[in-house]
Amino acid sequence: MNISNAERARILVHALPYIQKYTGKIVVIKYGGNAMINEKLKDSVIRDVVLLSLVGVKVVLVHGGGPEISEMLEKIGKEVKFVNGLRVTDKETIDVVQMVLAGKVNKSLVNLIQNCGGKAIGLSGIDGHMIEAKMKNEQLGYVGDITDINIAPILDVIEKGYIPVISTIGCDKDGNTYNINADTAAARIAGKLHAESLISLTDIAGVMRDKDDPATLIPKMSVKESEKLIADGVIVGGMIPKVECCTNAIKWGVHKVFIIDGRVPHSILIETLTDEGIGTMFEGDE
């Protein structure tokens, strides 16, 4: 698509108020789902992250990597088990999780950001005891519940002008490592940072009254409204923990939280730098 110079200028002028709104503010982006697997979408996400960083937004990228973990476990002949959507993680599996998330996935994202002209440093939740955790239950093994977040390593990286890229591995004081849900980790990190916003990239358009009908998308809701929709059975299944992470982030100090469709190219920029917006926005109760 060819865009004239005049059109480019018009787009930039239109984006100016939104750039001014976010410049100098912290925006946490939770990255996962199809946008992390599809190479074109991955390029779109990374370019959005770099652009926001270059205009002065303090971007923090928090990522998962479930499909890559499953792929590696299958390669080594390790059976993949889930209980209520959570991966059963024994000692051998947590070693693979750490290797894939903190190694392969994390460093490839750092490399992509740098290749697009950004500056990034990869961190895991183990670094500086950033994500402290405890075992959720023995049936799941080394799956962790977060007990504390230390934001000092994140702030140090931001202060030096880099984008922190964080893999969601936690640890305890005894040296055990834990697989941490990326939605939960992103919400806790954003809350501790008092971020301007948390943007969660998912594989759906947002929260819908009818999960099979995108036309029923709910563009905005408060914490109380979301709790009522869960109680009324409108929000069901796997959307419940995602929505609860969003509302918890608001309670923990994030100003606004967005669930957006990571399958839409440049969805991050559409949400942050235009008046259209996509997905569902959560905000505090009046």
C-alpha cells in the first residue's frame, strides 16, 4: 500500500496527543498466543514495541512461551500433561521450561527488538529475585504462585534506556525455580510499577457477551461490571482468569488495562495511538 507524504504527516499529527499522553509513562505488554508464533505478527508486535520506545514510552515486555515449551518436551520424548489448563511441571520439565523461556524465547525477542532499531535487555524472574514464588500445589509440581515482585532490576534497565524483556520464571529463597502464568506475572509486575497501562495480547477480539459473536464485544468495563459478568455467567471458561488478572492489575495500581487481539497487525499501536481502540478496556470503579 502506497501512502503519500501528506498522508504520513496527517497520521503522525493525529497520533501526537496520544504520544504526549504516554511519553515518559510505563506500559507493560503481555506477549503470547498466536502473535508469538506467526512470524508476520511477531514482526508487527516487535515494531510496535520499538516505535513506542523510540517516542519515549517506557515499554516493559513480559512473555510466555507455552507452544515452544511443548515442542521442546516432545522433542526429548517427555509427556506433556495439563491439569485445569496448567502444565504439570516436574523437575525435568522445569529445567526445560527455564531453558526455553529464559534462553531461546527471551533472547530471540531481544534480538528481534535490536534488529528493528530498539535497545533491549533480557531478564528472567530469577534475576535479582524479581519474581519470588512458592509451589501452587504438589499435584502440579513446580508451578508457582507469586509471593512478591522486586521491580528494582526492571527500573534499572529502564533507567539505562533499554526495554526489559521478561520471561516468567520465578524462584524461592531455597533456589527452586517455578513456571509462572504469564498473565498473572504481567499483572503483578504492572501493578508494582504503577504502570499507565497493561496491554494483554490474546487470540480473541476481547471480552464478548457471546463468545462466538465478535459483534458482542464489550469495549469498556469497570471492575464491578466485570465481577457481575462473571457471576452472571457471561464471562466463562478460560476468560475468567484472564479477566481476573486484568481487574487485579487495576486493584494493584495500573491505571488502565486492555485485552486486545494480537492477531490484528499493529494492534498495540491501534490501541495506544489512535482514538479507535480495539479490544476491551478495564478501568477502576468511579
